[in-house]
Amino acid sequence: MPDQPMSSKISYILSIESSCDDTSCAVLKNDQVLSNVIAGQKVHQQYGGVVPELASRAHQSNIVPVAHAALTQANIDKKQLTAIAFTRGPGLMGSLLVGSSFAKSLSLALDIPLIEVHHMQAHILAHFIDHGQDKPDFPFLALTISGGHTQIVKVTDYHEMEVIGSTMDDAVGEAFDKTGKMLGLDYPAGPMIDSLSRKGNPHAFQFPIPKAPHLDYSFSGFKTSVLYFIQKRVKEDPDFIKNNIEDICASVQYTIIEILFKKLEKAVKKTGIKSVAIGGGVSANSGIRERLLSQVEHGWKVFIPDFQYTTDNAAMIGISGYYKYLAQDFTDLNISATARIPM
Ligand code: KG4
Ligand code: ZN
């Protein structure tokens, strides 16, 4: 009897994400998520940012229980697994090494294929996790916005992606987090700025839109202008932050959204592609979601990920692994994690 084609077989993929400060494991049955367990790391909060050494140590203690929980919740025995997918990069080297070593050991012990996944591609492919929603057709544009990246990506196939614009300095998530630090908010400050913004006036204060060439972004000048603005106002009135926190957050968030969408609109015009998806931790932002939805009036088809698949999670690694599994695109056991890795 001839072999069944890959697409008609059922696959169970265990996926592992450990690129930054979340240890996550998921089990996918084809393109459906059976479990997606995430262990965050509170230890970084007191430092106002991720401490790489502490992150890798926490991954070391979390990875086995998180993988175990993912299998238990999925009601799958490890002997039923068909492949192991893991984040090879980009990310923090010490963190990536924990996930990749664990993935390699499992693949070797269970004698099943190993599949490497690019973290930023995974943020985009999260849109293909099947939960009954509309999925983008190729080609489409993806705005990937996270704590480490800000990119406009032209996506022509599951693993054919071209970065057509990216940040020249800070990522947009850093702009949120560093503004939060100036305002005395806990790390990561993005979600708090988002919720405070909803009660503030976005036009209360004006910040300049940075000039960056082509489809690229720049956030470092913006960050400095927010810092100087806050320092000047606090000198005049020590209670300035306390009395204006909602308006400051709303104005900062409004400007960040303007910066993001000016280039995104330019990318749509330039490529003629009106199908646009967002992804990455910052795509959880309510203002960004509303702004993207408003583009439907201008003929855009827009794709907004489910909240659980925006910030770092292993389900997105699993769906990327699934499409590589269908293409029989497997990875050698002598592979190593890579902190910087092009799309
Ligand atoms: O994708 P992610 O979980 O990790 C990285 O790969 O970086 O993104 C984390 C980033 C942080 O900068 C966090 O502040 C930001 O996503 N973030 C938000 C929101 N939720 C998370 N930023 C703005 N608004 C939000 N609601
Ligand atoms: Zn991420």
C-alpha cells in the first residue's frame, strides 16, 4: 500500500518556547492546540527588565514541569508524539540553550524528528492556529511588534517571509516599557500603559513623530523626547506624573500608534497588499487593535490574533513546526541555538 501523504496523517507535536522570560510548552494535534502552558518569571520585575542570567536559571527549573503539564493537559503520552519543535532564535542565548537542549534530548530519546522554529516567524504563523477564525491568504503583510522587534514583513508562504521594514534602534515594546519605567510602572509596562490610556486624553500632550527612511522605524529619539518632557514637567511640579498619568499614557500610546501606522500604510501602498496581520506581544494593545480595525473602511482585510497567542507562547512554535512537519523540513541534532538569526 502506498504511504499516506503527510497532510492526511495525524501529527502530535510538542513545542518548546524559551527565547526570553517565558517558559512555554504546547501540544498540537495538527493545527489545533491541545494545551499551551506558560510559566512567566516574576523575578525580573524588581529589576525593571529581563536579567538574562536569571532567565536561563528559571527556564532550567521550569522546563520539565511545564512540558509535563502540557502533555498531561493534552492527555497525550510522550510515546504518541510525532515531532518536537523548538525556538532556535532569535532571543537570549542562555534562555534559548535551555529549550533547544531539552528539545534535542527529547527528540533523541523518543527517536522522532526535531524541528527548529524562528521566533518572529512563529508570531506571524500564530494566525494559522485553528480555532474557527478567518486565516490570512498569501500574500499578506505582518506587523510584528514585541519587546525585541518591530518589523513589517511580506509573507508569501508559511516559511517565505521578507522583512521590508524594521526598527533601526529600539523595539516598540521597549518604547512602552521604558516610558513605563520613567512613570514608575512595573515591568513590563505595556499592558498598564494600555489600560491607563483608556481613561486619558490622547491629545493632552504632543510628542514628535521620528523621521526614519523608507519603511523603517526609529523609537530612540521618541523615548528621549518623552524622558525630557517628563523631567521638565516634574521640575515645575513634583506631582506632575501622579496628577496626569492617564493623559501621559494616552498621549504616548497615541503617538506610538501614529508612528506604527504611518509606515504600515506606506507599506500597503508600496506593495499593493491590503491584507494585514499583527503579531507579537505589543499586538495585545487595545489602541493598536482598534486602529487596525478602522482600516477596514479603507479596504484592508485585517487579522488580529487571539490574546493568548500574542505574547510569547509555545502554541505559535507548534503551528510553525506543524507546517515544517508537513514539508518534512527537519533539523539535524547537531544544531545550536542562535541569538541573532535572519528571517
Ligand atoms: O512578544 P513578547 O511577549 O516578547 C518578546 O518577544 O519580546 O512581547 C513582550 C512585549 C513587552 O514589551 C510588553 O510590554 C508588550 O509586549 N505588551 C504590550 C501589551 N501587552 C504586552 N504593549 C502594549 N500594550 C499591551 N497591551
Ligand atoms: Zn516574542
